[in-house]
Amino acid sequence: MKKTKNKGFTLNDYLKAAKKGSREAEMELLGPGFHAVHRVHGSKKTYTRKAKHKGKEE
């Protein structure tokens, strides 16, 4: 077989390595398992017992 020359890193190689590094860093920081990045925006009208949501600052 003929050896091919490695032409360096492509953009796809760079993105793949960056994503892998990001995943590993997140796993190290937060631990194993699923962690939501984005949360659903709660309605203002949703009931909550917290004083900060009732309009009172205690």
C-alpha cells in the first residue's frame, strides 16, 4: 500500500476535538449523567411559594 501524506488538521477535525474536550470538561465539573443546559422558561402566572416571586422582598 502507498502511504498518504497527512495534510494537517481540517476544520472538521478541530471542531470534533473541541467538542470532545468540552464534553470531558463538563463531565469533570458536573459529574456523570445528563445535565440540562437550557431550561424551559416558566410563566409569570405559574404558582410558586417563594417570596421573591410574590412581589415581596423579605
